[in-house]
Amino acid sequence: MSATSERRLGAVLLAGGASRRFGADNKLLAEVGGQPIVARVAREIVAGGVDELVVVTGAEHDAYVSALSDLPVRLVANDRWSDGIGSSIAAGVRALSATPEGAFVVPGDLPNLEAGVFRRLSASFAAADGRCVIVPVTAQGAQRNPVLWPRSLFPGLAALTGARGGKALLDTLGDRRIDVAFDNERLFADIDTPEEYTRLIAGD
């Protein structure tokens, strides 16, 4: 049982893209603080009290097996990874066991995420009796990731295809969506280009 919530939670960590904007290298395997970005993110998810972590791979499955070998994760290869992020979200949600009452969808390129982000969002999920989607936002209200989804919406996520992510579902939720504001926008900075990576490690 998670130490931060009375509800069991899962997470789907997305590592299925080709990171073309990063050049010849795989951005999720680039190191920050002495470990690959994907492992850094996975450690924070686990430390944040998540009970089940599924990592969805695509272009370089074997490399991720090696990078995550010392972590309690389950890797799922998405054969349709090139179709877009929707197919990876769907593959990950379908791979979750019947146990989690909610699940985070976590892009793999968020190296500044901290365990406290997951604990805070989990607490909001528990306070809402596990019925609402919990969305991190900036102080100005801009949506960020990871989003925590209740099991009631897993079928919608599992049906995603192509490049369509979960935002279209978020826009239909009305009062079933709860926004949680964070003052530190750096927590949600993503890495797409070598220049962004250079700035990140310079300030790490």
C-alpha cells in the first residue's frame, strides 16, 4: 500500500518515442546527475509512493531494459510506437494490473520531477475519493504533466490512437477535473533538444 495514500496507484512512464529533435542520440538515455533521464524519472515515481510502474518502450527497448534493470518496473514494448504518443499511453494503460485505482501518465523527458510532486497529486486524488482527474498546473493555470487519472477513465485512455494524447479527454471532464498549482515551473521542464539538455545539466 502506498505510504502517501489509502488508494493504490499505478504509473505509465512513456519512453516509446524516437526523440528526433534531440539528434542521433536518445534523449531519455542521456545522463543527468550520473543516471539516464528515464531512470531518474522512474526513481522519483517509485519514491513518490506509486505501487505499480509500467514503462512503455518503442524504438530502443533493449537499451531501456539495461537502464532500468535495478528498478521495480515492468517494461512493455509498444510495436506501434511510431504511430504517436496515444498508442503508447494506450499500451501502458492496458498493461496495468486490475489493482490500481488511479494511474499517472508520465512523459519520460521530465528530469526535474520530484517524488513530492507525485505525493502531492496523490493526496489530492485521495481527498477526492479517487473520482477525479488530478492535473498539475503552473501558478498561471497552464497544464503540466504528470496527470493522475482515475480507473473509471482508463477505457478512454486505452482507446487512444496516433498522436492524440489525453488532453482531449481532459477538456470534457468539467468538475471531475481538479487542478493543483505548483509555484516551481522548473519541476515540469521537458527536454526536446540538445540545447535544452545543455541548459539543464548546467543548472543541475
